[in-house]
Amino acid sequence: MSVSDGQCVPGGLEHPQEQSRSGWLVAGAVALAILALGAAVTAAFALSMDRAAHTLTSSMLEARASRAEHAIADRLMACEAVLRAGAGFIDNAWPITEAQWRRFARPLNLGEALSGVQGFGFAAVVSKLSSAHLAVLPAALWSNPAAREEHPQTAIVFLEPQDVRNKQALGFDMSSEPVRRAAMERARDERTAAVSGRVTLVQEIDSEPQPGFLMYVPVYERDLPTDTIEERRAALIGYVYSPFRAGDFMERIFNGEARDVEIELYDNGQVSASSLLYRRAADGARVDAPMSVSRQLTVGGRGWTLRIAATPTMVRNNQLVPVWIVWIVGACGSVLLSSLAFAMARSRHVLRERVLADERLLEQERDAATLLENSLEVFIVIDEQGRILEWNKQAVQTFGWTKNEVLGRPLAELIVPESLRDAHVEAVRNFHARKHTVLGRRVEMPALRRDGSEIIVAISIASTLRRGQTVFFASLRDITARRRQEEEVKLLNATLEQRVSERTQELESAHRRLEAAYRNLEAFTRSVSHDLRAPLRAIKGYTGLLEEDLGQSSTPQVQRHLAAITETTRRMDAIIDNLLKLASVSQRELQTQELDLGELMRQVVAEMNLQPPAEVHVELASECVRADAGLLALALRNLLSNAVKFSQTRAHPQIWVGAADVAGARAYFVRDNGVGFDPRYGARLFGVFQRLHSEREFEGTGLGLTIVKSVIEKHGGRVWAESRPDAGATFYFVLPECPPGLA
């Protein structure tokens, strides 16, 4: 390397001939690189087009498969509905005649509504048929007793419409054929609609018969039980059924589908020629085996496999651009780009020195302009007449005027407030004749934005000569936000302590409410997640029926057992009620208002209608609290009920309701003279299903005090209890008080 005029020049390229040779080599290398890159990009694009076409084809096949699956399921559901209607007709009117069956079937219009359904008929158990029915059947029923196994002999009695094909099937014993019999037994034993496997219908009289299948719906004697399999077999009358020619049935379903795919339907989930139910080939094209989707269907308890395969034509049609066009355009583009790159490389080599020289001349000016244009402060330049010469990006953001809008216009008309405008113009005009106090100093003054709003700016002004004329450089910064923040900080400092205290109380209250809601909701979910009420109602109903059936004949032991069942279900019902109340407390939104606690307590006492010898003494004067009336009444009712329950063993149960100042807060209490409790276990009182006494001593669900705690904490208060064994108990609770003006 050699140094010349402050530049580094490659030491081996000073000779003109060597520089020329280097230029050709570099240009050729660039051209070859561009050509190789173009070929690679073309190949990648062609591959991506092919993959995109396959992806689009796969998506289309999935959509077609889903549509076909739903169409098959919908059509078979419609057929099942028709069969169930026929079963209902026979169940209601049996025995019936052929004329009655024909009148019932004629309005169904199966040939139009459900194309592909060969018929709508009834196959009866022969032993259940009357002599009138048997008389109209062929003399020799189509039956193979050895093949029926344990299934009773059947015969097709009715089959509509009475065309040439269906007349061939009358009297046929379908239970003598294994495939049909398997579906019939499944329908009979499971009391459901069942679809058979692939069969050849007896109606097939063509030289090339279609595969077929049948759907059965069982019919039982109306007055016989059908709860068990044995009872269903004994009560079976026959089957309402429909035979289907698979080709005609599926062709109607897929009639609107384009023939650019091959559709196949196989029975029993096996893809083989022996299980093929239906095949529709694509128009004049072989399928592309890898491009196919399969769906497993379950119809009437029978598994089917639906397969849809694409054709190469479908894949090509899904290509946005044919691959051969991509290759041609890519090759031409690569050659063109490589030629252009070669020419540009040669031109760049020739002009390199000239460009470098021009760049050095402009470098300092460009750097300075870039710094000022991208400065974080507003930068403005004006001439001696006050006209704007420079206006950077920050000026645009601060004042709202674009650079093209302000260049050449007087600065005073744009950003100087009207109260300062005359002074500004006078100062610029008499710059050379007066002493200046703002040059070189940072001062703060108002300025105008384009929308007329006023801001505060910190400005520094300097002057210099440019081409013999004085120009002024102004550097400004918008300090409006800082001024506003300073005022806000002053205001915030004045109220910060109060806001912190209020926010802390709000957060603590919200945290307690959230914990209470979570605990209660979790307990509720575990208890009633399986809908306990329905089994309880069933137990109650059956117990009542059992008591009525037994009457006076039941023994004392049986009566005790029934009473125990009734009491247990009653207690479980009470637990569910309390769980629901607990959940409603957790989930209900508070609707607080100013309440007179003494008046509310007296209302609750009156509603409870406590019977002697229990006495309640409400010693509350006008105590105003902010609370939800419904929830607070629920909590008070539970506290009073708890006090009554645990003081009922006293000769004279006494309950007192009052208020007291506890730890600087107004607390309200419910006190009784009951059995009390060990204070070591006081924390367990408010837990879900927590009890300190056995069920035999005092009945209850273990949720009453939990509901009380949830209600009080939801209001942002707290609740606790104090007691000693055999010395009564006192339950305290604290609620938000009314503002002083409302108390």
C-alpha cells in the first residue's frame, strides 16, 4: 500500500494497464455472481411455486373432505329421522295394514327428498305377525334358518314404493344373512339406529349391481319393558329400515361437486376393493396418489373411510405461475441482470476516482447539515429581514409547519406571539445599531404552534456572516412539558402522603376480597361440580314412593332407615344451598349504600321469628354503615342463627347485639350465652366445612360462618370471634362507616 495526498492507494494497481485488467476481472466476476444468483433465485422461486400449489391443493382437499363428510352425515341423519318417524307410527298404531303403511309413506316423497334411498319398509319378527300378515307373504319365505343363529326369523312385510325392485324383497328374512343380522342385532340390543356393512341388495336386478347398505331402527312392543338387553330381545316386534344403493345415494350427495378429484368411500375402515362402497372418478385424468386426504366416519355405529384424491390438472391449476414460465423469465432476467451488472461494474471502475473526489468536497457540508437536520433541538436560521432560511425536522415536529411551507416567510408571522412580534421585528432590523442582551444566552419565552396553542421554549441565539450578509442561528427546545411536570410535581408532593395511604388501604382491601373469593369459589366448585341437586331430588322422590308403597307394613327398623335417608338428603340440600350462597357472595358485584345497622338488624330478627325462650336484645342506636343491604342481611341472619343454635341448650338462651370501639375502630358484635368454644381453635371457625362440635350435638353445614366472613371481607371489613368453653361466644365485625356528614 502507498499513501498519496492523504489517501491509501493499492500499491500493485498504480499502472494504468494493470488497473484496466483489474477492472475487467472484477466486472466479469460480478457478472458471473449475478448470473449464479439469478439461477438460484429462479430455482428457489420455481420450487416455492410448486410447494405453494401443493399446499393450496391440500387445503382444498381438506375443505372438500370436510364438506363431503358433513354432507354424508346430514343425509344419513335425515334418513334416520324418517325411519324413527316410521318406528313411532308403528309403535303407536300396531298392528297395521299395508294400506296404512302406504298412506303413511306416501307424503314422505322419498324419491325426491332423499334420492338414492331404495325404499322405506318394515321387517317384522315372524312369530309376532298375525295370520292376516302371513297370508300376504310369499308361500316360501326367503330364509336360511341355519344362518340366523339366535335371532328370530324375520320377514319384510311392507316396503314402499312398490316398484319392480322392491317387490323382489317382500318376505325376505334379512336375519339369515350375517352382515344384515349384525346390524339388526346391534340396533335391537342398543336401541339405536344401526347401519349395516356392504351388501348386495336383493333388489339388484341389473347385470352390474351396485354395492349397498341398510339402516335399521328397532320397534318394540309398547307395553313391555326394554331396560335390559334380554327385555329388548323379548319385546322386539321388528325393524323399520331403508335399503340404500350406495352409488345412487352418494351420487346425489356429490352431484354439485366439481369432477377434478376422485372420491372413494370404503366400509369398515378398510381401503380395499372388497370394501369399496362408492367411487367417483375424476374427469379424464388419473389421480396423484400422494395428493389425497382420508377421513374416518362413524355412521349408525359403522366405520367408513372417505378418501379424496387430487389430479395433476388440479395441482397445475392451483399454480399462480406455471413453472416453465418461471424458468424462462428467470433465465432471461438472470442474463439481463448479469449483463447490466457487468456494464455497471465497468462504469463504476471508471468513475470511482471522480466520485471519491466529489464526496470529499461535500463531506464536511453534508455532515454539518445532517447534524443540524437531525438534532434533538429545534434549529432555525433567518436572514437580516427575518425570513426563514433553514428549518430542521425537530422544528417541524415542534411547531407543525413543514419546511416547504416556511422557507422564505417571516419568522415573526409564524411562531412569535403577537405581544412580542413588534419587539422581535425591531430587534432584527436594528441589529447593528443597538446592544444585544440575548445573544449567546439561554432565555425562556413563549412561542406559537401552527394550531394557535402557546408553548414555552428555551432559546439560544447566535449571529454570523454568510456570503456577506448577517444571518441568525436560533437553537430552541420545547420546555412546556417540563414546566407542566414541575407544577404537577408540586401538586403531587402536596397530596402524595394522603394518596399513598388511600391507595394502600384500597390494595389491602382488594387483596383480602380476592383471597376470600378464590377460596370460596374453589370450595364451591369442588362440591357442586357434578350437579348434586338432581341425585338428591331423585333420592327424595324414591324415598317418598318407598314410604307410600310400604305404608303401615314397614318395620320400625325400615322406618328408621327411611328417616335417616330423608334427614341426610335434607342436610345435603342445605349444604348445597349454602354453597350457592357462598358462590353468589364471591361473584356478586357490591351495590353499597348508607344503611342504619340497628334498623337492619331489627328487620332480620323480625323475619327470623325466633320462638321463646330465646331472646334477642338489639342494643344498637343509629349506626350508619356503607354496605350492600342484601349481602349484609345474609351475614346478620347467619350470625343470629349461629348464636341461637349454640345457646339452645341453655334454659334461657340470651343473645345481645351491640357496638364497641376496638383498637380504634367501630366494631359491632353478636354475643350469646351458649356453649362457647376453645379459643385455640377460633381460626378454624370461618373455614369451609370447619366445625368445632359434632353433628349430633349441633346440626349444621359448616358454611354459615364462612359466608359471614366472605360478606364482611367483600365490604373491606374483617370479622373475628372471642370465647371460652361454656361461657358463650362473641362475634365481632367491622364495616366501612358512612362519611361524617351522613352518619
